[in-house]
Amino acid sequence: MSGGDGTRRVRAGRRTVEVHRPDKVLFPGGGDAKEYTKGDLVDYHRAVAPFMLPHLRGRPLMLERHPDGIDGPTFMQKNTPDHYPEWIPRVEVTKEGGTVRHAVCDDTATLLYLADQASITLHRWLSRADSVDHPDRLVFDLDPPPVPEGPGGTPRDDFEAVREAARLLGELLDELGLPSALMTTGSRGLHVVVPLNGRHDFDEVRAFARDVAGTLAGAHPDRLTTAARKKERGERLYLDIQRNAYAQTAVAPYTVRPRPGAPVTTPITWDQLDDPELHARRWTIADAVEQARTNPWSGRLNRGRSLGPARRRLNALRD
């Protein structure tokens, strides 16, 4: 329902959330990209909430806000303003020299409120608020190397390199006895997500991820690299494990990215990796809910694993 002041009121469970300036354009149209407003962003979040909330509940969030749309200034918001409703949970975590009070999104009303704040992209911690030092997710970020289009041409992305890296990484994780799940990033590449049991601290998880990436890059040195400096990568795909650290974040499943057409980070099945139509921005707010209803991660992240057995298998491979 709408108010006389142009404010739209949206019911979410027991709460009503006010959406201010719902007709404000956040994603300008142009070319093949459709135009989307703040009202469209709210409607998407309302529809995707049943699928998105399980990946958000109990986790500190960093909010990527674009109050003037994706062509305007970007604000990376960690600390929760005092004016946020009291019913939005917060968690206070330590940082160097103090603390940060992050918002936590546990319900649809909070998701809609954050959309009204033009929080286009939600970045989540890999650990939960009740155990911030012990992640229950491990993430490998696979971004493609740029491929020049010729003299004076704009670079394009080599998504085939991402597919191949994902296949190789999935096979290695299978060999280590670890389940894994795939997600398009809505930007350039894919994330490979591994569920953990939350008993290892960030240092242990990061060291394990680094050794997995190093083992894979060592087996395919012409295609893959762990070099953090771009100038050292050449045309190889970078196996990025940097998100596996305290206070670092990764884009949440089903969140929207600030790009033309409103692409969405979208979980997929391993079989979909072979779809020739697949690319990092394959789904948008127009059709991501349809993909979500297929339950692409069915059962893959239900039981977090210990890294002990996987570490022993990895060490045996490296010897």
C-alpha cells in the first residue's frame, strides 16, 4: 500500500516496512540492460527472502549502499547507525583499536528495510555472531583473467577459464572428502563454497585454503596462480582465498550486484557448470527467484565438515 507522501508500506510478517521514494531509479536502463527502481529491489528481496535468509541469519553484515543509484557514490557500511529500528539485531565485534556494531538480517522485514536504505549488495561474514572467530564457510573466489579483444579493444572476461578452474577445484575437494557448492558472483566469476563445522579458527581455515589453492596451482602452473599481485599473474586465473580471514566478507547468495541490469549472485548445481549459456551475470532480479526455487544447493551445505581428515589427505598429496 502507498501513502499520500509517496511512501510505500510493505507488510513483512508482523511488521510493516516503509519504502521511501520507491520510484527512484537505482539501475538505469540502456543497451540491453533494463531499468530497475528501489521498489523493484524491494519486491525482489521480498520474493527471494525464503531462499536468501538462511544464508544471512546470525551473520554480521557489511552493506554496500548506493543511495543515488549505481552511478552515484558507494558507501561500504559496517557500523549500524543509531536511527536503524531497534528490532534489527546488531552484533558488536572487535577490530583494531575498538569495536564495530554490525547489522544482522534474520527476517524479511530487516531485508526490506536494508533495501529501502539502498543496500544493493549484502556482504556477509563467513562466521556467525555467536562464534565470530570460527567460520562455518570456506570460500574460493575464481575471477577470470582479462582477455584483450585486440589493439585498442576493451578487455573481456575469459569465463571458460573460470569453468575449468571450478571443475579442477571441485575434483580436488572431492578427493579431499569435502562437499562444495557453486555460485555465480553476479560480477565476473564464480565462488566455490565449502561448509565447515565451525571448530577451526580463521588462521587454520585460511592456511588450509591457501594450501589447497597452492596444490592446484602447482599442478596447473600454466593456467592457475596464487599470486596476489596482478602483474605476477599474467594470463592465469587467480585462485583467491583472501576472504577467509577475520572481519573479511563474501557476497551473500542471492544478493544483487551494482551493475547494469541488476545481476544477482546465484547458487547453481555442478551440472549447470556445463551450460553454454552460463556466465557470472546469468541471473538478474527478473529471474533469480525462479532459479532459487530449484534448490540448487540441495543438501550440499547441510553438514559442516572438520578439516582434519581433509588436511591429512591434502598433506599426503603434497608429499
